Amino acid sequence: MADTPMTDDPRALLDLAVDLVREAGELTLRWFRRPDLDVERKRDGTPVTEADKAAEHQLRAAIADRFPDDTIVGEEEATRAGTSGRSWIIDPIDGTKAFTRGVPLYSNLLAVDDEHGPLIGVINLPALGQTVYAARGLGCFVDGQPAHVSSSGALADAYVSSSSYSHWDDGALLRVKHAGCALRTWGDGYGYALVATGAIEAMVDPIVSWWDVAPMPVILAEAGGTFTDFAGASDPTTGSAVASGGIDHDELLALLAPPSP
């Protein structure tokens, strides 16, 4: 990729973000399905690999070189504080567990926030050769083509996915099931990409980190969908996430919430 000068133009910034994440995705493929892949455990017990560390390091270096005054937040390294008011949020491999098992549904995530909120979001799926991305006011795209959420309309016909049902409240799981939803586990960033492109109607994660879902608010908004936490706030930092398209978002949130005493 040719060197790109610093820019405040959202379209140029989106193009740059997509290029950087695709390059990071290509880097992770060097380790994908390698029999000698070394899997470490972080303090919280979650896995991390050399691919995670290398991809984040590459992204951080490329961003810092072009935007030295921007903040950089990532999963594997400490926050680099900036002064510009703009932040880049990195998840170098979202779905590391899938990555370590050779499942091709892992993703590389990058988001840019400014003083007005989420500006850019990118979900790159390197093993599938697909990228979903959006910028505020510019639309959502999948590999250059406009992306839109489903137009299904009925919760009873909806496909609802999650990164894991292990973290679900049992009552919420049964309420969603009994509402007629088809439950699937196309998880992590891939699940949100499916919502944004209209393949499924909802993605639900009771427990997430900021970098897991930082790209999702702008991607879902620009694709015509909705992104909130379980309380209905459009905030990716609160630790839960619900993305939907083509269904009543509030109706889904009501099924996920504990019944009133």
C-alpha cells in the first residue's frame, strides 16, 4: 500500500483503515492453521497468540506513524494517549479461540472515534476474503458493494446469533427461543458482519470488551440497523452488545431483560 498522508477526510480515512486492517489480516494468515501455533494464556485465562501480538503491533506502528497525536487503544498493548481528540481502537484477532482451532470465522477489527462519537468501523475476515466497513454519513459496504441489514420484519422469523450461549441468562435464552427465533452461534465479529449484510437479524453478546464491538455502532447505523447494550444505550464500552436489523430491537431487548419483580 502506498504511504498515505495524515488526513481528516472521512472517506480517505475509511480507505486507509480498510487497507491497514486487510494488511494486518494477511499477516495473521501466516499463523492460521499452523500445527506449531503457540497459544499462551493471559491473566484472565483467554488465549493469545503471536499472530494477535504481531497484528496489533503492525497496526499500532502504521497508525502512530501517520497520526502521531491520536490515541491508540488495543487488546494486547497498553493505551497510547494522544492529544488530537481522535482514538483508534484495535482488536487484532476477534475470535482467537476460533483462530486457534482453525475455524475461518475470526476477524480483525478496527474502529475510529472522534469528538462526535463512532466515525469508522471495519470488520475484516481474512480467511473468508471479506471486509465489512462503514464511515459516519458515508454508508456501509462489503467489499465495495453497499451493505444493508435484513428486511425480515418479524422476530419469530429472525436468526439470532451469539459468540457463546454460556454467558446468557437461562431465562433470556428460553424467552428468545420460545419467541420463535432460530438460534445460531456465528460468533464474534463475524456475527455482527452477518447482521450488517442482512444474512441474519440479530447478534447478542451479554459480555464483551470495548475493542470487541467498537466498530459496530457506526457499521450497524450505516447499514440501517441498530446497535445498543442490553440497557438500550448506544455505547460499546458498557460490557454488553445487541445488534439487530429488520426486527423490533426493543422487543428483542425486552426478551433479554430479566422480568420485573
